Amino acid sequence: MGLQTMSSISQMAEEIVVGRGDPVYMAHAYLTKVPVPGITPFIEAYCPPGGLVVDPFAGSGMTGVAAIATGRSSRLSDISVLGRHIGSNYVNLVDGTELQAAGTKALKGAEAEVGSLYSVPCDNCGREARLSKTVWSVLVECGSCHEPVNFHRSLEAAKWSKSNMQCPHCAAAITSRLDRVGEEPVVDYVSCDCSSKQREQPARSAPELPTKVLDFPRVEITPDREMYRASALGKSGHTTVASFYSPRNLHALVALRQQIREVENASLSSKLLFAFTATLTRASKRYQWSHKRPLNAANANYYIAPIFYEWNVLELFERKVVSVARADEWIRDRAFAHGSDADNAVSEYVTESAAALSIPDASADYVFTDPPFGSNLYYADMALFQEGWLDGFTDVTQEAVIDRSTGTKRSAGRYEQLLTDALRECRRILKPGGRVSMVFGNSSGKVWALVQRAVAAAGLKIEPERIVILNKGQRSVKGLASGFEHVATLDLVLTMVQAENAEASLIDPSSEEVAVIGRELAGKGVPTPSHLYLELLRHALRSGWSVADLDLRTVTSALIDDGWTIEPTAGRLVRPAAA
């Protein structure tokens, strides 16, 4: 990383590489998060000690955590109800011993309510064991004989090769595209006193559930939602939040949430609810099974894999409370290293549009923000899954996204206006000489051109020498599968200053100019197509080019034409063989 003092602004690194394994990052999932170590270099470079950092697209509140960790105050805002819940609780620092005591009490109350939901006989010793998780398989209808087929057992019979899967009744080919006609438990993982390790055994049927009426989230995922269409919910029938949980886990979650509500200390209750919502994705059917290892949950869509896990909700919550306490201590330690007291830091999170900030003019020292990237993700749609357990829902009409469906109101023009208005607000609230850093990533040149126009229209100017690549160590599954990535997996951080005459004319580069720069950059050892694309974008922005025609797909196609290949496992570019 570059030097991190106000006197060394010009020495910010060309690329900042950060991991995603620190205790804060791991404490709670969100669709996209910039890890705290990816934000702190910018705050330390562009915001004076004790200054105010503002983030109008705050999401899960990582900017607020980074501000506290570096001895600054923060003012965060977003339209997301889930974002505010997560972001405000990240900085709701509580005593770890008190939190774990309150969590243990809530668990005992929930266990008393649900009884033996997670108790099963151990096949080894016959005594009662604790169920840690169950592997479930969908039943698909054979396209030939129309008999139901257990997907897991068919895959197992094919020695875990999907291409060799057959119907046990007629030997017809079995695939995940066949109609689903049910679900069956396959394997139980149990913890028992007769073994020092978790044991696998054939799954038992779930116990009978209490007959009482449950106060679970009765939230519909309606056809007007982009993710309803993208996840084909009409076909799957999973059109409610509750339908993504097993009946057993739904009962346990309801009981646990009620116990959390009864905790009298407001800070502890809120922090426990934070731990609770952090377990929801794994507690659902969206956590994918793999023969080698769990594949984690599908955070960005409502997909249920053909084979999935049902985790013990109470065990998940117990571990998450420990994780949350660890995150608090991580924040305190870093603040202490900067000579500040995290428990008394000033951090505010409000629900409001980035296009209409309730902040006085010239009051912020620095703005760091990470807005939605066009049509990449639909935060409000995915937030339904957790907001159903909270109080209130995100106003989807205010969301700064571009719909993939045609004929909708959330167009590219609307998105550009929202981004322009938000950046204009950032300019308004900045003190003279202050800076705005914006994280952005997209694989479409047209979306990047939209960003260029929005920045200029807001009266801001990108500082060419301070365009930084942010590498969070992630790669797209699509990219691994196809060999070449058509989804950008790196972001640029654009740092901007106030400008009186920001409406500068842009140069339209010729295809040959782009090709020459692309080959030059590739020849320097740029490791992946995404890296090359970001380097090309950075060159274009620094050179005053219009980026409207610079698409990642075009760049990767040009690489293929030039003879480049890619390692399918590592995703790294391989130079063409010498002629």
C-alpha cells in the first residue's frame, strides 16, 4: 500500500490488494462490502485526524468502521433498512462477556421453546445426539419414465460425475434442469459423546413440529421484482421468504427471534439481532452442498441448489455471537493503535437518499462511497430475505439501479440522474479542498461513460494520478467456468475534487489506439482479463478518452484473437506461443 499520511497523498498505491478474512468482514454478510483495510488508506490519506468522513451509499457501514478504526468520526446514510441495521450495529460496540451471556440466555429460552428439534438417535451408540446439519436432495422428475429421482443418490451412483447421472428406473440421463417434484433428507451430521469428531449417518426424518401458529415473516417476493425473474421464482414456487427455510429451521428462528426481543438492554438486544440476521442465509436452503466441501450460500440470488444443507440454527447463532464479539474487539484494537477510544467514537447512520442529504454545506472533510454498480446487483430485492425479520423494508422506488427488464422506470437515464444528484450533494457538503473517493466496477463501457458524465455534471473532476485499482481477491464463478471472464471482478476507486469547469470534452479513441494500448498492457504481465480491463479503463480516464465503447467482453475477445489463453483453475492470462 501507499503511504498513509496527509502529507503523502500523491503516493497512494496504484493497486490496493486486501483480503476478506478479518473479523469485521466475517461478522455479517452483505451483497457487496469493501473490506475495512481497503478503505483505511484512503481515509488516512484524504481525511485529517479527527475529521468527518461521509458515505451516502453506506450499505453495510464499512466506511463507518474504517473511520472509527482510524480515529475519525463518520456520518453514514443509505435507503436500505438492512444496511442501516448492519452498519449501525457494526459500531454498536458492547461488552463481549455481557453479549455472550445474553446470547446464551436467548439460546436456552429458544431451546426450551422448540424442544428436541435438533435431537436424533446416534447410529453408533443409540443415545441421543445433537444434529449439526442435514444434507437434503431435491427429487427431479425423470424426463423419460416420469418417476421421481433423488438427485444426490443419482449423483453418488455416478461416482459424483454429473455427466454420468442416470435414472435408477430407466437409465435415462438425469440433469439439474429437470422439473423438481420434492425434497428428501439424505445425510445427517451429528455430534455425540461417543465420538470426538462429528459423525455422518443416514438422515432421519425431521421430528414432529409444534402445532402452534408461527409468527414468521409472511413476505411475498412479487413478480415485479427483478430477482423474481432472474431467479425464476414463478417456476420454482419459492415466492415467499419463508419458503426458503425448512419447517424445522423456521420454527427455531421464530423462537430465537422472540427471545432476542425480550432482552431488556437495547444495545445487547440490537447486537443479538445483528448476530441473528447474520445467520439467516446459512440457515436457509440457499447454502449449497458439494462433494468436496460446502460452496457457501447464494447471496446474490434466490437459488436453491439440487443438493443443499439444513444447518442447526441454534449452533449457527451460538458461533455467530462469538464472531460478533471478536469483531468488536478488532475495532477497539485498531482504534487504540490510532490513539482513539472506539467506544466513544461519533458515528451516525440515517436512512435517506444519497440525492438529498440532510448535512450542512461544507461540513465534511472527506467522502468515501461505494454506490450500486448499475444493473450488477439488486440490493432491495435480496434484502427482503433479512428485512422480513426486521421492522420495515427498503423503498425499492428510490434504489439507484438499472433494471435488466425493458420498459421499466428504473432506466439508465434515471440511474445517471440519481448518481449525478448524489455526487452533486457530495460536492455541496465538502469543505473547500475536500475529496470524494468513489468505488465503481462494471463490465460495460456505456455504464462507465455514464459515470464520466455524472462526475462532470456534478461539478467534480477525477484526479488522474489518484485512480486506484481495488482488488478484493475475488473471481467470478462464471469466469472460472468459461475460461474468460465477462464479469469484472476488480473495481476502480476514483478520487475527485471540486471543479468549476468540469464539462471537459472527451476524446473518442480509434479502435487501433485501444488495441495498441491493450497489447502493451497485456505484454506487461497483467494477470487476468479483469486486470487488463481495469488498466485499460484507467489509461482511458487518465487520457481523457470516452470509455463508452470499452467493454470487458470486447477486451477479452481481442485477447483471444491475439492468441492469449487463460489457465482455467487460476484464471491467469497465458501469453500466446511464439510464432
